[in-house]
Amino acid sequence: MKPTVVFVGGFLGAGKTTLILAAARELKKRGMHCAAILNDQSDALVDTQLAELHSLPSGEVTAGCFCCRFSDLSAQLESMLQHRPEVIFAEPVGSCTDISATVLHPLLAQHEAYRVAPFTVLVDPLRAMELLRADADEDVAFLFHKQLQEADLVCMTKSDLHVSCPEPGAVPIRQISASTGQGVAAWLDEVLAGELSAGKDVLDIDYARYAQAEAALAWLNFRGAFEPSVPVSPAMLLGPWIDAIVRALSGAGIRIVHLKAMATAPTGYVKAALCANGQEPVVEGTLDASPATTHEVTLNLRALGEPAVMTRIVEREIDRLDGCWNERAVRCFQPAAPQPERRVLREEIAARN
Ligand SMILES: Nc1nc2c(ncn2[C@@H]2O[C@H](COP(=O)(O)OP(=O)(O)OP(=O)(O)O)[C@@H](O)[C@H]2O)c(=O)[nH]1
Ligand SMILES: [Mg+2]
């Protein structure tokens, strides 16, 4: 049996990882094996740690998006075969677009090894509403709309929070809540049925404009091993720390697009995330874990701001924690211009069909 590769795209914070984990749970109930491949411009990923904590076999493509690291994606797909998955979920970087021409179609050419499901693009209704406002960020809006244009299927996420939202484009639109499970089984049935085609079209896109839009975002990844002066639970460590970072970023006028953080101790873990300044963090994990003397702390922050300012703020809040860091590494940068390894042209697709 050839595994089906299910790409789940959509802008930062749209709910890709949460849906992949919920879908993997649903397939497990059906007796099916799955795996996931996560992707980021940097390393030290909260998403990969989360997938591992949910016992989902996972791999990652780091230091660039799937399109610029297509060979790494192919290698990761191959290495996932050891788990004998029927379904391999793949989550591209949330600022990435032109996936159909640079990832889906090159993979469709490997049809002897994989089936490729229709490309699902997720939309957070709150983001869709924000982008209708007069003060919407032009770079975010550019990436968001390009992602929608190449979708085979669009899913509005977080339907437990938002019942209605602007409906973009002409492709089929579904409503999903990965938190309550609403629509997850139906979405899986639809993408695995093979009735919708994958990569129905490829984008017309100006790569200079695309590079400019991606470079408007700063990417900060931090990982460190922390020993508090007094034992604390992961929740007691992470909660106030995230609050302080968000306060400082807001004070510096930095617009958070997605901030996710994780503290893992021998007693349990906590993940906290928010998709805009002023939002209450969504917290999950073992909230009642006992105090511990060691914690692995990971922070992935994507924001509209200067990397140097973001680094200074995060470094300051790292230093303010009462205890000592054994290893710590902060990396912050603006993504380099995307340079896909391969790009399939519309004429090539027409000739193949
Ligand atoms: N209420 C609710 N929250 C959700 C749902 N799906 C995701 N979230 C929350 O939305 C936030 C972002 O979800 P992720 O799954 O991390 O989003 P993502 O698209 O993988 O984000 P990136 O990897 O940064 O691009 C997290 O705080 C999730 O808990 C949902 O169906 N309902
Ligand atoms: Mg994710």
C-alpha cells in the first residue's frame, strides 16, 4: 500500500498542528498508522515536541520551507516509511505559499511511491476578519491570499469559537474544530477518498513580492535547559514568563503573529500559545504537574518586528528568571528569499494530463 501524503497548509497559527494531531487520533481509532513531518525556517520546534508527546512518529525539515528543501522532505518521507504509515501528514511553514507548484506537483511525479491528497489550507476566522480591516498588514494579507488561491480545499478552523466568518474564494469550504473534533472525521474522509484532485492549479506569483512579504516576519527560536532556584511546576514557570514576554513585545510595538512555548519537566509538560497581542494564552498539558528542579524550555515566536529588538526582549526575560540556564540558544532572523529546488510550470502539468 502506498501511503497518502496529506499536506495541511495555512497561515501561522491557523491550527495546522492541532488538526494533524486530532486527525492522527481519529485514524488511530480506525486502526490506521500515521506519521507527520513538521517544517520550519529554524530548529528547536514546539510542534515536533508536541507530536512526539502525542506519540505520533514524526520527522522535521528545518532551516527552510519544504519548497527550498524538497530533497530533505523526500528523505523525511522515506524515513517515515519505517513506521508503515497509511497516512503521512505534512505541515509546511505557515508563511509559505506556492506549495502546489514546488512541493505537491514534484511529489505527484513520484506516484509510484506516494498518493498525494488534495491540498487543504486552513483559515483562522479571526485572522480572516483581521485582514479585512483597513489597518491590515499588507505582507500578511499577501501571503494569506496566495495560500487561499492555491488550495484544493479550504477549512475554517476553531469553529468552536467562531461560527461565521468571511468566505474567501470559490473552492470548497469546510468548518472544523480540532478542539471538539467537529468536522475532523468528515475532512479526513474527504481528503482520503481520492475524489478531489491534488494541486488543481499552480499560482502566478511574483517571487520578489513573496520574498518581501516573508521577510516582514521575524522568526525567533529559543531552547534552553533551566534549573530554577526553587522547584516550580511547568505551568508556574511558563505562565508568568510568557505574560512578561508578551507585555514587553506589546510595549515595543511588536505585533505577535504566533507565539508558542513549551516547558517540559520530569513531572510533566505545559504548552502555551497565542496568535495576537492581547489574546489570553491557550494552555495545554499537565497543568497540575508537581514542581520540578529541571525544565527544558522552548520558545517559537513569529512576529512583525525587528529581530534585534525581539532578541533583546527575550534575552532580558530569560535572564530575569530566578535560577540558572545550563544551555541556552536564541536565534532570530528574517527568512531569506525563497528559492525552490523545483518548480513545475502550468504548461508542464497540462502536457502531463
Ligand atoms: N479553540 C480552538 N483553538 C484551536 C483550534 N485549533 C487550534 N487552536 C489553537 O490555535 C493555536 C494555533 O494552533 P496551531 O495548531 O499551533 O497552529 P499552526 O497552524 O500549526 O501554527 P504554526 O505552526 O505556527 O504555523 C493554538 O493555541 C491552538 O490550541 C480549535 O479548533 N479550537
Ligand atoms: Mg504548527
